Amino acid sequence: MELQVKPLAMAVMVMSAVSTFAIPNAVADHHGAMVKKGKEIAEDRKKGNCFACHQYAGAVLPGNIGPPLVAMKARFPDKAKLRAQIYDATAKNPHTSMPPFGKYGALTDEEVDAITEWAYTL
Amino acid sequence: MKKIVITALTACLAMGASAVYASQADDIQSVRSYFKKKFPKVPFDDYAIGAYSLNADKRINWEGIREFPPFEDQVAHGEELWNKKFANGNSFATCFGDDVSQVRNRFPHWNARDKKVETLEGNIIQCQQANGEKPFKLKKGDIAHLSAYIASQANGQTINVVVPDDPDAQAAYEDGKHHFYAKRGQLNFSCADCHVYNSGMNARGNLLSPVMGHTTHFPVWRGSWARKDKKGDGFGTLHRRYGGCNKQVRAKPFKAQGKEYSNLEFFHASMSNGMKIEAPDYRE
Amino acid sequence: MKKMTLIVTLLAAMMATSGLAVADEAAYKKLHAEAVAALDKAKSVKGEWRDSRWKKSKAVKCGDKKMSHLHAAECFAKEGDYKKAMKHAGIAKFQGEMGYEQAMGQKTAGPRH
């Protein structure tokens, strides 16, 4: 019994050591990957196609139907509200020109999450 | 307002009808005053040239293209089709009358006997069928060439779509109006979202045109329809454009010359009442 | 004896797999029927979307052709790929339901100017 506990304790120690140092990096990497994926989906004409209506830094030939995507953190202190707007803008305003991307399945939930992360960097 | 009264009077005189359909007159006035407020500097007649009335750079480019129109050969082909005899010795003039300048502006109109909206292109097909000819394809090619020639012969005439005092005709108009204002498709856009509320704005590089003046210049020759991957020669009918718009918002398009688009045309063309025909024309 | 066990095991395995396949096919057929019903309902209010079952849709690739979600479901089912067939039949059904809901919500749409 004692013999079995020791390796387990060792393992726990090692794991906690790993988590202390490695996991913040992993989170940052994961976040970076989400933002990158979000940008790709946002700029895919068959997916988000955000620049058809919104200007943002680096957008090529953007439209101007919707407001420019700037200072998103200031405009949406609550990230969940930004996500809700991308998921279904008609919930707040039924007459909006913004498609309900998530509600109507033009984007999957994961794609909405990724675009939210990307938009939050603008 | 004066213009509307005059238009209304003309309509009454022309049709011998007792009254103009009030809803149509209200809709026209409402759209005009909306755009007058939105673009106070744009003169009424300028709306006939579509989005180019709203952007000086695009207008210069459009004027340049019109100096050497890319569609002249096809309009000439349309004239040949008009003059060509059918196998039975008749021709399109048998159906539409000998004076080709008096054809375009009779459409769209309500056919009280068949209880439906008739369009120029729909009646071209009907004429072929009645004479045992193989009908044209509905959206591009010959039908657009012939329609373009017929329209070109009516240039300068004032559009005046009449909704007669007939509940079925009024229901058809209201159906078309509803189609125009109802959101549809996975992207949830109505015709009005782009061509009323956001007209003058850019969707990517495309300037959204105002609904007023849309039908003055159809059929149109579009740069985007001339691309090789579209397998077309640039020309297309109004109903081809309707289908394209519906597809862009990811709605299933309706059949060209079917009831839905014919009713839509009845309303849509009314929004150009009082404007002059100038067809065909170039669009991006 | 060993041979016997092997045969029995093999037989059992075969029965289980074919049973699964039958269950997959039944579930797919049920979902497909539900999708058609949902799309018919959307059609009845002129609310069908482009990529649900329009014959010119190019939304999904199955084999070397592009097609609508419902057609893709049928195409994948034919290939025996019931997982993908279920996915696209499900999307077609969802689109039918949403298209119907959208059209009903737009019944009174008119000018706001």
C-alpha cells in the first residue's frame, strides 16, 4: 500500500508543478489560436464575412452598413454581451440588418466563440 | 405632392378608372419623402440612374462605360428577334402590336380575366407558346435581348404602373409589397433592408441602390453577369436579379415569371412611377 | 472447442454490427422524414432557405458533387455514412423549422418609413 501511495504523491507533485508553470502558457496559446481562428472565420465570405458591413483595422475594402469594430472592450465590458450580439442581433433589435449568425446556424457555437475572441481584440 | 396628383390624374384618365388605389399612392409618396429626407441634394430624376446618383466617382465611371456600351450587339439581336417571323407567319408584333414603342410601358399590368400580374417577359413566353414556338429561357439570353430592344424603343416615356380598383389586383400588389419588406433567408435580409434603409451604404465595395428608379433601366447588362464563370453574356432580366438577391440572402429563389416575382414586380415597378424609362443600361 | 468459440464470437459480432447498421438506417430515415416535413411546412409559408433542399444549392460536398443539405444526407446514406447523413438531415430539418418561424414572424412586415 505504502509503495503505491508514494508514486501517486510524486505524480501529484509533478503535475502541480507542471500546472503552476505550464498552464498559463497553454491558456495563452489556446487564446491566441482562438483569435487566429476567429479572424479566419470572420474574413471567410461564406462564414462571418464581417468586413462586408464593418470596418476594422486591416480590413480590405470594407463596407459601412454596420458600425466600425473599434474599442470593443470599452463598448462591451461584458464579453458575453458581444457574443450575444454576434449570435443573434435580432434579440435586441428585430429590425437590425445584422444576420442572426448563431441562431440561424450560419455559424456554429464554436465559430461564434472564436469570432467573439477575435472581435474582442479590436 | 403635385407630381403625385398629376401622376394619379394621368392614371385615372388613362384607365378610365374611378380611383387610384390609395395604398399604392401612399407607398409612392412615403418612399419619395423618405429618400428626399435621406439624400436632400439628389434630384428626383437622378434616381433613374440608380446608385450612380449617390456617388460622383462611380457616376464618372458609369458615364465612361455608356460612351461605348457593351450591350449594343445584343440589343441589335433583340431587334432581329422582334422582326423575325414565326413558323406560322406571325411574329411578336402579332401579340404586342405593330408599334414597338408602345409595348414596354404597358407592363407590368393586371390581367383581370386571368386574375394575374402580367410582365413583358412573361407575355413574350406566352406569345411564343400561343404560336407554337419554342419558348426562350426565362432569365438571360434571347429573352433579355428582345426585352432590351423593346425597352430601348420606349426610352423617355414615363413609368406609370396602375393598380386597378379590383380586390384581386390589390391583393397581388400587397403580396409583392410584403415580399419586399419581409426578411427572408438564413441571413435574414429583406429587399428593403438593402434598398431602402441602407441604400447609399457600402456592402463591401458595392454601393446599395435606392429602390426608387430600379425598374427604369431593366433588363440590365451587369459586369458581374459577364464573368466567364457565370456562363452569361452580361444581360439579365429583372426576375434574374430578384433570384440573385434572394440567393445572396440565402433564401430559396422563386421561379422567374412565377406568381411571387410577378407580384413583386407589380409593387417594385410602382416605386418608379413618375420616372423615365432609360433602358437597357450598364450596372456593376 | 476453440474453433466453436471463434465461430460463435464472429457470428455474434456480425449480428451486432448489422443490427447497429439497421438501427442507424432507421434513425436516419426517421430524421430524413422529419426534415422533409419541416421543409414542406416552411414552403407552405414561402419560407424555405437556399441550402436546405434547393436542387441548385452548392452547400455540401458529397463525392465529387456539391449539393443541398437534404441531398447530401441522401448521398451520404447511400454511401453508408450514416453519421454524416444524420448531420445534414438534421441541418435541413433545423433550417425548415427556422425558415417557418422566420416567415411567421414576418407576416405583418411592412414599411417603417
